[in-house]
Amino acid sequence: MNTREHFIPGRHRMLRSTLIATAATLALTSATASDLSAQYTGGSDPVHELPLAWNRWLDHEELGERMELMEETWPEFLTFGSLGESYGGRELWVMTINNPATGPEDEKAAMYIEANVHGNEIQGAEVALYTIWYLMENYDEIDNIRQLVDERVFYIVPTVNPDGRDYFLDEAGSGARTGHVPVDSDGDGLVDEDPPNDLNGNGVIEQIRKYVPGEGNVRPSAKDPRIMEPVPPGQTGDWVILGREGIDDDGDGRVNEDPLGGYDPNRNWGSDWQPDYIQGGSMHYPFELPEARAVNAFLMSHDNIAGVQSFHNSGGMILRGPGAAWQGTYPESDIRVYDELGENGERMLPYYDYLVIWRGLYTVHGGFTDWTNDGIGAVSFSNELWNGGQYFNSPLLQEQQEDPDSPISGDASEYFFDDFLEFGDQYVEWAPFDHPEYGAVEMGGWKKFRGRIPPRFMAMELFHRNMAFTLYHADQMPLMTMGETSVESLGGGVSRVRIEITNERLIPTITARAAENKVVRPDLLTLDGDVEIITAGWVTDLYGGDPVERIEQEELDRIIIRNGHPGRTTRTIEYLVRGSGPVTVTYDAEKGGSASATVQVP
Amino acid sequence: MPNRICGHLAAAVAVMALSFPASGHAQASPYLNFEDLSSELNDLADASDVVELRSLGQSHEGRDIWLLEVGDPDGAPLDERPGVLVVANLEGDHLVGSTLALEMVRYLSDNVASSDVSRALQSQVIYIIPRLNPDGAEAMFADVRSGHRRNLRPQDDDNDGRVDEDGPEDLNGDGLITLMRVPDPAGDYTTDPDDPRVMKLADAAVGEAGEYSLHWEGMDDDGDGFINEDGPGGVDLNRNFQHAYPYWEVDAGPFMVSEPASRALMDFVIANENIGAILTFGLSDNLVTPPDSDGELADPVMLAMDGFADAPYEEIFETGMFGNVATFEYYEQRFRGTQPGRDNEPGSGRRPAVTINEDDLEYYSAVSDAYKEITGIEHVPVHREPEGAFFQYGYFQYGVPSFTTPGWGVAEPQTGEDAPEVDGDAAILASLEAAGSQPFISWSAYEHPVLGRVEIGGFRPGANVNPPPAAVAELGRTHGQFLVRLADMLPDVQIAATDVTSHGGGIYTVEATIVNEGYFPTSTRHGVVSESVDPTIVQIGVPPADLVSGDDKTSRVERLEGSGSRDSFLWVIRGEPGQEVQIRVRAQKGGSAVETVRLP
């Protein structure tokens, strides 16, 4: 354990904090922006203001250090802060991206991006970090990026499970999906008392196999003896797999039955939450976990959040809710929005499918994106960031994988990739071990990075493509503008005022589900001026017989629009007013900003 | 402190208004504001060795949520004993609940010398949370009182961007918020011929015409066309828990367990897994009328007139919902109804239980019988449908026998041929008056500045959920007795017998028999089904390598019935003469025990 200087929110405040730090992190974190800039001496490509490497996995402290560096580099746009603390006392870092010159944060639609709710699903944090970096480096280089940063706000939280992340990266990391709130997994009144153990001290939790001639149920594969395959029915093998490396720590006769934590932090959210026997790992009530509670407090206090993106890591999917079939389907108008975003996402993300969670993945009750869709009213996606097809990513190779005799088909493909492209880095050979309970055994198998996390050399493409999808999503958040205005005097001191109101982008100011659930403040259409409003209505037909849908509300100077303004739509409001002078009409949407127009009534 | 005096005076005035002693006895009201309740609880804790008082947290307005732990400090640590949890006054207007909770504590400390009380306090622990909603309860002592059920979280009830902007007003200055009936040929309501004070829905099919519309007393403060649609508060704490939670309903909170008080309660029960039974005082009932043979609760009975006054609010959320009024749409609408790739089966998922498991019904009936026998309560005047209620969480997710009662009763309505045909609010009114309450404020004329000539009157706030003060002392005593009976029913697991046999060569058979001396099983059947109650563990204290055969080193019993039910275990072990072997039993809801045997 080292006591180290440790960053906390607020640019110039420092806090002493005790963290476990590896030698590797110590070596890297001494670099500063100026050191790195010195590497760049010319050439035609723009020089990065903050040259960061994107080919290694960062633990929680390193993430914080890089965010601090970014804030120092781009202080005009970036505010580095924290949503709160994890169970283990780690800050839930958040970076706010806002250009104050184009308006305060809460008056612009915001995109919330988070990752790593499952501790082992680490690479989303780097996508999040890359997103901040890319937006800032290219603000002055690419017009579309400048416009996006000027129009929108981003809240970016690289890891919402820093305890699990650090356990995965800095320790043996087996079973890092959970958070670290202690749970009695085996019902004996004790918590987390029998985890896996790194018995041989090599930093890897391996598999244990035992040689039991004629009594086993697995055998080494003829294709590659490293593969342990089940024996065919009716035969016996010489080996049994005894599970993960560990001992019976609490002497109850079971091995590894009560590990660290033991729940699913992505089942502790407030929509369709179900008790543990229906949804394993949900804990006792929604937002019981300190991390979920802190994130939700942030979401509920930022009404401008219109888009949400969460990053997971396995399968290659662009997922949306509902998480369970019994929740029914989303309203049709919401599905249209999701489909357009998701289908374009499929075009941006090769190997990814756009899927409904319960139908395409599996049933999830109380998941994060269900809550942000149903309870926050934000259009929400969850991406599964790595697809096994990407290991052999050409049609030719994938055709070859169909051939059972090919060295890249079936389980053998994993060994081939590791042997030839990672130089065997991810595999631990079986080796004898004298186990205190099992006697003579062998231990070996894959290391933790294998399978769900991209090889480092393939990571940056994953970061960029997924970022591009979230930026597209952010760009399609509602954006309210006022269009043409007209004033027509009808005589007798009465005038007809018409104003076009437009939402330029795909997503409505209030989704149909948010309107049903009453979780977003209605849009407000207000009129300020020294006039009396006789009637107000929506213009439905500029040329036909029933020109206006009358608005039957008591306060016509403060019209409530509960289901918001649809995407890519212009509506025209008409007021009949008595009086004269300037009249200002303002459309205010929590998730779409506000827009005003002023007309002169004669 | 001047505030303190003011508070007392206001409380005294309010309680006199609430006081409805039929006999006219001069007596202190049993209904206590926060300060008086706190002082009573402190006095009880100070005077007793078996009562500890602490705060579980604070309400929105900063009032403590008190917890009393009652148990004899000699003996096993309190949190290792089987426990009963009592929670009261979740609904702000249900003041009698907190008084009964207070009187239970008093009963236990006053009777600590009696054998049944001392047995309970030596082998069990009783947790009492007398007032989960102190802010809502305090509103019942304000200068102007409505039947304030929710807490005081500031909340935009009508989702119009303004918070708590249109509460009721005491127009006629009687200190009470009641109803306004407005003569209105378009209204839906008429007087009930059974009792003309009571309003009923006019039934056009039998020739009745509506004569009145009904509203809560007050003005349309924000000018939105609705009267009193967004008053102070809040969240109904007994609709804020996880079973059958009424999602997105305005008084249920933004999400389950959203409130400081509900969270404090949840964190307490999670941390105290020794709680083996729950009793709440609230506005539903499963004690006077236990679940039926299908495991379902009786249909609710509520004041219809309150519902009539709430009915106009249903239109709020229709106002401002607009159809397709676009003058131009920029893109062609598309709809993709199916997904490519995988396609899982819909509807195959397991659903949570919503009825009491049939194996648990007998226990509910037995507890109900005991409750009625001890308290004499045979009928409750009103009770509501539990949705998100804490007692439902207690059974359906925490897995223990869990009960609720309004805590008082009225005479059972007559049935049979001679019985008067009175139903609805008229029947409730009659039963309340027969019980000695003065539950109704007669209609009196009032010139409303907007609505014109109206009449103000209706049920007195709180009168349909609280008994007349004179009845409370006896109810406190009998509920104390019932609590002791309930504690006595908790599972109580012991090691009944052990035996050792030597087979020579260092091989021994060790046998143990456990027994549940309590009445309840170690888990409800639903506790097993929902995996919310740990199996009872029976463990032999030898290294796993010394186990030769027999039962698992750590054996698990899902559910051991009570009333002396037994289960036996046998291990064949390797050991040495003279070696001591420990046998341990742990029942999450039934205590733990250890026996040591010596190998011969």
C-alpha cells in the first residue's frame, strides 16, 4: 500500500488518499502533458494539445489523473467532479463538457455517458475518456464537432463501479462483475468469507483439474491438448475440472462459495425492479448500492439529460429496453426514434446488432437503461462492446472458421489467436499443484483479459466507433428553435399572432413513455406582453376549413404541453390577442432547451 | 422556548378539535404531537432497563424516526435473538398507530415482572418504530388540519412545473379541511336517502339526477382550473415499498424506497435479519380478516366521498396532451417491429408471488384468531388496498409472517333479514357514531368567492382512521398482550439431543437432533420459495478432511415446522478419544445454539 497524492473534484484541491498502486501505474502517472507534447515536432497532422496513448487499460486512479490533465488542458469547457463515493471509498469521477459561451449547462440538452457498471467490463471507461479527449482535441479542427460541443452538454462518467474495476485490473480480478458491498452469498450469517484464492501467487485465478484415471468426465482434445473437452456419452475420461483456484476458507466443506460482493450492480435500478428470487443479484431495494444511489441522484438533479449511453463489454450489441417481455413494448413513436438511431448504429458498428434487451440478450429486471428510459425520460442505449467475430474479421477467415479441421475453428481459434497475435500472453499452461483439500492437482487456463476485452492493439477502433455512435445520438437530442412569425390585425384591436416552433432533431422533447409516466416536466409555452389572450390554438391546416385546434387550458399565457414536441417537426401556435406592443413567446423544454421569438402587435 | 409553547397551544387546540369523547370525560388526548411523543418515549427509556431508544434517521423536516429496542440485556445479544418488529404511523393521519406502539412499550416495561412478558424479553427482542412519518403526523396537529397521509417531500403533484402551489384552504375557519358541495345540475352526486348527510353517485338508471359537484375545501390558487390539486407533500410511505409498488403514481414517490424514512426502515430490517415477524399499524388489514383460502386479502372499504372529491384531478393529466398537430414533418415514419438475430421466448420468466402461500395460511388464521380474541376487535371501519405497503414487503420479499391492522374496530354490521339495508359511506358513518366518534361535520352554507353559494362539511379529518380517545387506553393494553403472544410464536431452535458412538480405529458416529420449540416454522413456505429466509444451518466442527461419511459438514434445513418438530443429523468422522467436537445450529429467525460432545 502506498499513500499517494490523489486527485479529487475541483481543479486545485488535492487530497491524501490511500490506494493500492502498482509499479506500472507509478511509472506512467509521472508523465505530464508537456512531456508528451515534446514528442511531436512537426508534420502535417494537427498536433495534439494533450497526446494520450490509447493502448493500455487504466485503473481508477489513472482515469482520474487523465481527467484532471484534460481539465487543466481545456479549462474553458471541462469541469472535473465526482458524483459521490463507491462503497470502497473511490470517487465516481464525472467530466462535464459545456461551452459557457453558448449558454449555461442546464439550458442545453445533455448526453450522459457511463461505463463499467460491471467491474470486469472495463473498456467502456476508455471509450468515455476517449470521447472527452476527441471532442476537445477537435473542437477547433472539425466544424461538426464544434457545433456539437456548442449545442450540447455532456456528462461523462468513465466508471460507475471503480471498486470492481480496480479489483479486476490491480488484483487477481476473478468475479469482478459485482461491486464490493458485502453480501452473505451462502446464507451462513457471514459475508464474503470464502472467495477464490490465488494459491500459487501468480496473480491469476486459474482452473483446477485433477487426474482421476477412468473416473473423469473430460479429456484433452486431440486437436489441441490445452483444450479440455467433455468425453462422449458412455465413455469415461481421466480428468475432472474442480472449478476455480481456491480453498475452503471458512471450513464449511465448500470451496469459494462466498466471494467478494455477490450481486449485479445493473439490477439495482428503479424500473421493473424485482426481488432476488425473481432477478438474481438485485439486492433488497432499488438504489440500495451507494454507486447506483449517487448516479441516480445526479440524473434526477439534471433534468436536461435527454440521452443516455451505457457501455458493457460482451457480444457486440446496441441494446435498448424493455429488459423484460412483461413490460410490454415501448410506445410506437418512441420505437421509431430508437429504430432510426439503432439501425444507423449498426451501420457505424460492424459486428453489432441493434436489439431489444429481453428479446435479443436475456431478461433483465431493474436494469440501468430501463430506469433512464422509464424514470428519467432519456433515450437510452447500452452497448456490448466486443464481438468474437472481430478476432478473425474478414469474410474469408470467417468462412474458414466453418471448417472443423481449420486451426481457427471452434475453441482452437482462441489458442491460435493467442499464440500468433498475442504471443501466448493470455494463457497459463497447466502446472502441478499440491492442493490442501484436493491433493495433487493441476492449475492453468486463460487469464482475465481473454475473451471479453479487445486485444490492446484493436482497442482504439472500438473506442472511436462507439464514441461516434454516442455523438450521433447526442446530435439527435431535441433542439428547439423558433421559425417564421406573423402578426395580422383583425380590427377592433384584435390581432392574430402566429409563430412557428420547431424541433430540428429526431428525438422528441418528451418521449411518449416519459409523458405516460409523468417523469419529465411538461414543456411550457409562455407569452409575455401587455396583451389579453382571447384564444390560443395549434394551426393544423394552413388552407383548410378547421384551421386551429383550440387549446383548452385556463392559463393561456402559460400553456402546458405534457407530451412535448415531436422530433423533426414544426408546429405553429396561434394566439388571438387584444392589445398592442411587443409580445415575446418562449418555448421551454427541459430536455430540448428553450427558444424565444418577439413580435410587435400593432 | 416560545416556539415550544406555541406548539403546545396549537396542539392542544387541534387535539380538542379532534377530541371526540362521547362521554365527556376530561382526559388528556391520547394523540401526541412529535414533541410530546418524543418526551414520552424518552421517559419510558430512561425509566426502564429493558428499553433502549435511538434514532434511525430523520424525516424531510428533520424529525427523528425513533426506534425502541425492548429486551432484557442479560442473555444472548439482542440482535441474535428472534425478533418482532412493530412499525406504526406510516400514514400521517393514522395517529392511533403511534399511540398503540407507545402503549405497547409501556405495557412491556410495566409488566416486566410477569412471567410471559419476562420470558419474551429474555429470549426475544422487540423492535418498535412508533412513528415512521413524523412530518405527516405533525400536520394533524397544525392550526388547520386535513387528513394528511403523506410525508412532506416537496412535490409537483400535478406536474405543471410548480411545487405545492395549490393546497386547500380552511375557508370557513373551523380549523378543518373538509369538503365543499356545490349545487350543480351537471354534477354527478346526490344525497344518500339512507343518511342525507352523505353524498352518493347519482344512478341515472334508477331515475336519480345529479345535484352537486364535490371538491376539497379551498380555492384554485394557481388559476389552472383545478381546486387544491397540488397541496403540501408528498409521498405516502405505506405506498413506497417494493411489493406491488404502484409505479409512477403521484403519492408513491419517484421510485421504491425513495424516502429517507422508508430507506431508514429498509436498512434497519436488512441489518437485523433476526426479525422473525412484523406487525404494522396501518390502513390495511390482514389481522381482523385474514387472507382467504386463495391467499388473497379482503376487498377494501374506503370513504367514497373522498374519492368523489379527488375525481376531478383525473382530468389534470389529459390537459395538455396534444395529438398530431404538426404543420410539417421532416421525415417518413418507419417502424421496425421485429429484431434480427436472437429471438428469446417472451413470457417465460418467473413472476413474483402475489398471494399468501397455502402452507402459510394456517399461521395467518391462527394469529388472526389470537388477535381478535385478545383485542375483541371484530370489524374495521375502513381499510385500503395495499400497494407498496411495508407489511406486504415483510411477507413477500422478507419472508416472515407479517401483519397489519388499523388497531381498532367498530361493531360488525348486522346481517340477515332484519338488518337495515345501509351500505357505503352511510354505513361507515353509522358504525363510527355507534363506536362513540363524532365523525361528521354537518354541512353549513358558505359564500365561495368563485363558486358562489356552497356548503362545507363532511367527514372530520382523521375520524375514520382513529378511534375515539376514550377507547385508546384499553386498546393499548390489549395490543401489548397481543404483542407478547406474537413474540411467543417466533421460532425457537435448540439442540435437543446429541449422541456419539465409537466404531474403533478412531472412527465415530456423531448424531444430533434439533427441535423448533416455537410455534412458527423456521421459515414461512414463501420464505423458502423466495429464498429470502436462510436455511437453518447444522454444522459439525471438524475439518472437512476428517468427515468420513454421513451428512454434509454444513447441513441445511429449508424449513423446520414449529411446535416441537425435530430433524436429525448423523456424521461419521475420524477423531481421537477425548477430542471435543462442537455442533452448532443457526436459524436466522429462530436463534442459535451450540453443544459440545466429547469423543469416548
